[in-house]
Amino acid sequence: MLTRELRLSLTTALKAGESRRVDTLRFLLAAVQNTAIAKYGAKGEEGLTDADVLEVIKKQAKTHKESIDAFTKAGRTELAAKEKEELTILEVYLPKQLTDETIQALLAPVAASGETNFGKLMGSAMAAVKGQADGGRVSSILKQMLSSS
């Protein structure tokens, strides 16, 4: 189970004295715990699936990406660097992201569907990539495919 893998990684990081990794994993495990309690109540982590944990990791990664953008725009390079380090730690636990070419191949039927509502197209597009690509990337590739056709 993914939660167990995170705990083992935390133990390894503690023994190695990797403070950034320790802080990042502790924060992530706290978020996982909070999600488990919110979703399953007293049952907590017993009911939590790997998919639930992956969603928490994805949310954390998205938050770090947004923070990197904000800190970079504000000229706070030291804080942006810290966020990048933490994002790199989180990305280890995320599924491998699809290449742009693979995304285009998966989105070809969606783009050719004739649907004009972009929201519905994005819903189909995200179902096609099954969480293996960032929504922002999928959106920009889909827009590019729609504008070129």
C-alpha cells in the first residue's frame, strides 16, 4: 500500500538526516491522515485506498506548482527553490506522466467528436488520460488540437 511506502520513506529519510524530505513526507502523511478521517471517519486509514492517497499527492503537487509560480513572479527565488525541492520529492510517488505525443493520440477521438462544449470535452479528455497527465497540459494540448482542425 502506498501509505506504507510513504512511512518507510519517512523512516529512511529520518535515518539519513534528510530534513527537507522528512518535512515533506510528514506534511504529506498528515494530509493523507486528514483525508482518511474526513472520508472514512473513525475507520481512518483502514478504508483509504492507493487511489485516495494518489489524489492527496496530486493535490499537494499542484499546490507546490502554484507556489513556485507565485514565488517566482514575486522574485522570491529562495522560496521557489524550496518548493521545487519538495515537488521533486512528491513526484517520486506519482505515476509517470504521459508525453505530449501520447496525450495527443489519446485525445484524437475526443477532439474529433464534434462536441462544442469545452467543459464536456475536458471531462472526456481527463477520462482518456486517466490521471497520467496534468489537467493544464491536457487543456492546452486539447485547445491546440481544436484550433488546428
